[in-house]
Amino acid sequence: MKRILYLLPLVFLLSCDMEKEIEVVLPPHEPQLVVECYLENGYTFEATVLESSSYFDPPTAPAIPSTEVYIMYRDKRVQLNYNPGYNNRTNRYYTHKSSTRMNAKPGETYRIEVIGTKDRVVTGFTTILPKVPISELEWKFNDKDKALLLTTFQDDPDMTNYYRYMTHVGSMKKNARRDFVTDDNLTNGKVTTYGSAYDYEVGDTLILSLFNIEKQYYDFLRSVSDARNANGNPFSQPTKIKSSVQGGIGIFTNLVYDRKTVIIKEDN
Amino acid sequence: MPLTRYLLFICFILLSSAGFAQRYTVSGIVRSATDSQPLIGATVAVPELKTGASTDTRGFYTLSLPAGSYQLQVTYIGYQPYSQTITVNSSAQTIAIALQPTENKLQEVIVETNSLEQKLNDNRMSVEQLSSREAKLLPALFGEVDLIKTLQLKPGVQSGGEGSSGLYVRGGGPDQNLVLLDDAVIYNPSHLFGFFSVFNPDAIRNVELYKGGFPAQFGGRLSSVLDVRMNRGNNEKIGVNGGIGLISSRLTIDGPIKKDKATFLISGRRTYVDTFTRLINKVNKDKKDYSPIPDYYFYDFNARLDYKPTPYDEISLSGYFGRDFFTFNDAGFSFSFNWGNTMGALNWRHTFNPRLFVNTSLSATGYEYNINNKIDVFSFNLRSDVQDVTLKTDFEWRPAEKHTIKFGAAGIKHGFTVGRLNFDSDDDLQNFSAGNTYQATEFGAYLSDDFQLNAQLSLNYGLRFSGFNSQGKTYTALEPRAAARYSLSTNTSLKASYASMMQYIHLVANSGASLPTDIWFPSTPRVKPQRSQQLALGVSHLFGDGKYLITNELYYKWMHRQIDFRDGANVFVNDSLENEFLFGKGESYGNEIYLEKIKGRTTGWLGYTLSWTYRQFDEINDGRRFPTRYDRRHDISLVLLHKLNKRLHLTGAFVYGTGNAFSLPVARFPLQDVQGKEPGIVPIYSDRNSFRLQASHRLDLGAVWKLKPKRGEADLTFSAYNAYNRRNPYFVYFEQMRDDEDQTIGFRAKQVSLFPVIPSVTYNFKF
């Protein structure tokens, strides 16, 4: 009997490789235009237009030079030329660009039109939002000399707000240490503080960004997050992407944010 | 059919069968002589008159006999037959019967309490029965005997996934099961995120699962009724039994308070994995970058008091309390999550005379979860609960030999707390709260008749009137129920049933699993009650000298106003939760074949289910119907129990099921986001549940080795779950493959399995 009992843990250990690669046959996929375009006051118009791919296609998205992109505002229609490149300020690649700089006021509406091959047309619009300023930054240490950071701002009581909050450590070139979206459903009109865990140390340079975002961008980001989480989570329901554009997939919005940089010191 | 016409129809049926010869009632309770537990489904027969009855859930039988002298015979599997001469004269009489167990209890492996003949002749159909005794013989995951998982081996009953104790009955969801423990509702019958049920097998006597053909006294859920009965205390002596297992231990004490008057039973169990994880955390606490393992454990307690103040009154007080705890503490950060059920039920059964009984119960039940999170000066608390107080009374009246009339009423006061959030900071500068509370009232009244028309044909027909009031809106409904049995021969019966069911409260669960954070929500002016109708046809045939019973049942179920949620619905903290609901419809149909053998050295059953289950919502899947995750085309269960010798039982269970339906992304697109850098991959999903996991199958083996302790009884129970180490799929995901420079070079599909072969051993004792 004892020998049998000794064998049991061995059998268990031998059998613990619980993942394996399998073959999945996917149905054919008709590629759709994918648009990613963020407008920022004071900067030129840039857009990335690619195509969606079947999941097991090669990773590189195919370029589609014949696509035309237009930004329309007031009574203007500005064409963004196909001129792929990399923007060092935003860290983003783009496929289309114009030299026109944006000079918008809150409340103005900008539109996008993307004309692709096979009669594909993608349209969308964005309404310029006001900036929500960060009113206070504060940090506190625990007994292990780690600091948490508190970021405070005043929510506008007269409108429903959606926020994206990001914390970068050291440089905007690195991935954000914290990144979340939320609404003011529970905090409408209140002085609101976003806290962090005890993640920081003396000498850390923190770059805080508080974006005041549109609902359509909020919905898009949440659906992207849900769709990603559903892949690999047996408890999740699959989610369809809530694009802010029609006729394709993607996001067309304006970025309005307050950004502050602080260096964590022993004295707050 | 309008209510008045229906009642007139019942009266007509009753009147048409009046005018019998003068008969007298003989009734009583059949109990086990060793511990006085009532024996459910024992056969009490009078061979001379070719008549008989079987005992009900309280061991009670009643016969209506003409004057004369007869031989009364009582049989029950595992007990010695009993015979007594009785003289029926001018008055009703009560005859209590105590059966002695067969000398060697291991002579036969008993897999069900009811005989196959009784099942053949039972008016009811679509009912599965199970005793703790049976479940304890079968192999179990981690050696944890689980009545619900054993029920999953019956045709028409599926689990949500491997290892899950969720019940999916004939295409219904886990929220559509009415789970009753001694007549009180248990809202969340699972521990450990659905891997174990809350029913401690030492505290439970037996379980009945109604898959269809619901009797009129049951209402409130669409798809099944799980009627769980607790053990009574031993009337003869104080007894102790328990077990020490791989992940938990259990202990039960029962006995008489006053012989033949009052008994008690107390039972508890607790897991102890947390003891080891705490030890590991303590050893490693000084290691840099060590992340402590969260604490997890659950416990539950059952208690029952039985009191018999007069020969005509039986009073019982039952209670259940169970909690799961999940906690995590690190520097400046603490997280705790606990959830569980609390239940108390007072039952009073009064016998007016051998033809009229009433059972009245007052119960309170609740389920709640609490999440507490504290990060330095900030604290966050989220809780939801459902609390019920129920008063119900059920009458059983046997006005004539061929009729058993049941009628009664129930009222339930519901209270719901939905997503109550509190957020605070120590300096009070930050605080907000959210969440809603709802009050609702549910009621039901019913009348049914079990009518033995002649030797071949018997009918059961009834009507339930139910209603629900919440936020000023009242819903009412008539729920007709009917069942018929026709004996083609002494060995073959045809059965049919129809049941209409209403469900007024709904589970807000936006995931594919039963999670403790799933919350109950009442019908409101915007959220209408769910409704189902089920039609079932069956045939049962007894063969092989009465050793085998084969049953085939065909069913079709329509489900109206089914509930799902919008994509990305926020079901946690949302004061406008109703806006996240979607309403649709469903259908389920299939065929179940069940072959069983309950006598002899080798016993067991073979079940095969062929079924289809769909849902349809305008806002999901572009309005096209889709299969549910638990839509299972083929489902096979083979369970065998063999008594090798006096000390050793061998058991095995083989299951095969079509893979669960699930969703996979069919395409993807790149997204740089405002962060830029390398674009991330965003999956694009198409039709819901359009893929299938590979089929699941496994073999579980078990053995029960009787020991010879100096005192009492003891055994070692061995289990090998998934004996041939099959990698059954739990889910599939797509993975990004990267090269040495972290560049994406392709994509592949990976399948994840949950349980390899899991051996376990449990030591059980009783004295």
C-alpha cells in the first residue's frame, strides 16, 4: 500500500503539461479597412490606414497606397497624402499625412473620409473637447520607502465626462505604468482623485496624463480591452469592437489632455 | 383554459370516481431499524388485493383497504423484507414499520433507493434520484464526494465545464434551477468558483432532480428543481462519522435528545489548503520579490433538529451556513473576498387523519458576497445580496383511493442589494457610493390531483397560479402542469408530461461560468419574467427478469424572454443595470436514453443524450440564433459499481461529451493606440459560439476498502479522476509567437486543459 501511495505524486507530476498547440480552421475573412487617426491641436493631421487580416495570416499588415484620406472641418476638406513615416513625438507610425496644422476650439466637429479600393468608404467624426486640468499632485510613502501617487482634478458637473489616465515612468517612450479609462458616473461634479499602488521610489520621474475623451473613444477602448481579454479567458463573453467609424474598423477622435511631470522627492 | 373551467374539470374528475365500496385507511411510516431514518420509496403491498403504495419523502405510506384480514408486505433494497398480518375493520389504523438491514450490507451495491418496478409505474417522469450513500461509492475529483457532480452523470444533465458543479438541465442555464434544501432556497449552491457544491454528503440524505414534468407545488425557475433533503439525527444512539480527505475534512455528530421524541444532527467541513499556503508564505516572507500566495478556504455547517411532540405532529428546524474566503495581504494593500449562503427553515408537518396532512414551513435564506479592498488611505467595499423570507403550506388529501389531491400556497418576501459600492479615504476627502436595493413579493398557489384512473392509466394534472410584485408592477401567470402514464403491459409504460414554468428573478451573470459575483435581480416594469414550456414523451421497459429498466424520453422546451447582456456590459457597479439587459428567446430539444440496473453484484447505468440548445437575441450575433456554450450534441455516461468481495467495492465512470460551443476571433487588426510603439493585436470575433472544443471524455476509477477498526466502521476510499490522463479541453486561445528580438513572427492556437489524472484517498470513519 505504501508503495502505491509513493507513486501517486509522481503520476501527478508527470502529467502536468496542460497546454498544447492545436490546429484551428478559420472561415474565410474579407479584409476591412482599419483607420486610426488622433487629432491634436497645434499638430499636423496624421492617419494610419491598414487592413484587417485573417488571424493566422502573416503578422505584417499589408499597406494600401491607393487609399485616399480626407479631414473635413468648417468648410475645408484637407487631403492627407500617402506618405508612410514615423512620428518621433507620438511614437506612432502613419500612412497618410498633411502639412495642415490643427487649430480647433472646443465644440467644433471634424470629419474623416477614407476612400479605399473595392468601393470601401470609411467615415467618422469627432467633436473637440475642453481640457480638464490636473489640480494637484501628491505622493505618500509607506514604511518600505515606496510611494503612491494621488492625482486630483475637478470634474465638470454640467456634462458626462470620460477620462483616460496614464502614468509613464521616466519617459513617454516606455509603456505606461498605469493606464485606465473611466467615466464620471459616480463622481460627477466632484473633486476626484486617482490613486496608485505603492509603486514608486525617490528619484522616479513620473509623467501624468489626464485625457478628457469622447464617449465613442471610451467605448472603443473598452471594447478593445474586452475583446483582448476574451482571448484566453474562459469566463469572458466575446465582444465586438465598437468602432467610432462607419464602413470599417477603427478610431477617429481628438486628444485633449493635461500632462504634468513630477520627480518623487522625500519631501512632498 | 380559464381557471374556473379548470377547477370544474378537476371537480368533475373527482366526482366521477366517487362511489367506492367502504374502505378504511391503513397508514404509517417506514423507517430503518438501526437509525430510525425514514425510508423513501419503500414498497408497502397487499398481495391478496394486488394493491400497494410506496413511501414518500418522509417515509410515509397510506393504503385504502376494504375490511378483512391481509398480509402486509414491505420491501426496500438493502433491508430484509417485512411481513405482518393486519386486520382492517371499522376504523383507520396506523402501522409503523421498522426494517432491519440485510445482514451483510455489502451484499449488493445499491445505486438507487427506488425499485425499478416503482420507477416503471411512477406517474412522474424526468426525475432523477440519488442518495448520499450512492454518491459516496463513486470516484470523485480530489476525493470530494459531490452529489451535484454525480447528478451530472445522469442523462439530460450537463456540467458547465470540466470539474464544474454547475447544473445545465435540458438546455437551461444554472440560474434556472430551483435548489431547495429542506424546502428553503439555496441561491448559490457552489464553493470555490463552482468546482464544489455546498452540499456536504454527510449531512444530506437524498436528492431528487426534476428535469421536466414539474409537479404543481414547484415554481419560480424554468428548467429544473433540485430537492435536497438533510439527514435526520439517529434516534437510537449518539453517532459520529467523518472523513479526512486530500483537501478537506468533515465531521458529523447526531443522536437522540429524547428517544422517539427529538433528535439532532450537526455536520461541518472545512478545506485546509490555506494552512499549507500560509506556511509557504511564512517561509518565503523575507525573500525579495516574493509574491505571497493568496489565502483560500471554505467551510460549511449543517444542523437539524427533529421533534415529535405528538403522534400527529413532526417539527424540524434545519440550518445551513457556508462561506468561502479569499484574502490577499501585502505591504499597504489588502484584499478580501467572501461569499456564501445562510439558511434556516422551520417545518411543521401535521397529520389531521391518515387521509389529510399539511406541511407548513417558514424559512429565511440569503446569499451575499463582499469584496473589501484597502490601499493605504483608500478603502473600497462592494457587496450584493439576496434575502428571502418564505412562508408556505402544502396540503395532501386523499379523498378516495384513486385520488391524491395536493394544494397549497406560498409567499416570498425578496430583498435584493445590487452592486452596493462604498469608496472612502481616511481623510474623508474622497468618498462616493453606488448601488440599489429592491424589494419584491412573490406568491404562488396550486391545486393538483394524482388520479389512478384504472390499472393501466393514471393522470396527474394541476394548475399553479403565480405572481410577482416589484416597483409597483405586478405580474401574474397561470402555469398548467399535466402528466400521464399508460401501462402497455406489466413491463412497459408510456409516459407524457407538459409543464409551464415562470421565473420572476434573474441572475446577472455576464460570463460563461458560475461566479460568486453573479447577482440576483428582480423582475421590474422593464425586466419581464422568463417563461418556459416543456413537453416530454417517454417509454419505459422492464426486462431481464426485472433486473434492467430502459427508459427513453423525448423533450422539447420553449423558453421565452431569456436574458443576456450587452457586449461590454458593466454588471458590477451600475445604477442603471436594467439598461444592460437584453431579451430574447431559446429552445432546447433532445432525446435521452437511460439503461439502469440496481440489483446484484454489478450495478450501474448507461445514459445517452442527443440534444440541441439555442438562444436568439436581436442584439447578439446580428439577430441570428446561436448555440449556447453547453449545447451538447452527444453525451454518454457509463457508471459501473462492482462488489468484488466483502471488503472491496470497485467503481468506474466513463463520460463522453461533444465539445462545448465557444467563440474564437476569426480575424485581427493592428492598433497603435496613443502610446504608439509596436502595434498591438486586436481580435475580431464573428458569430457567437460558432466553434467547438474537441470532445471530452475521461474514465474515473474508484475503490472503497472496508477496514476493520476496533470500534465502529471505517474505510479508505480511493479515486483516480481522469484515470487515463486525457487532456480534455477547457478553453482555446490564440497566442502571438515572438522571436528572440521580441518581434511577432506568427500566431498559433493553444488548447488549455484543467485536470490531469488526479489520484486521491479519503479516510472515512463512523462509530
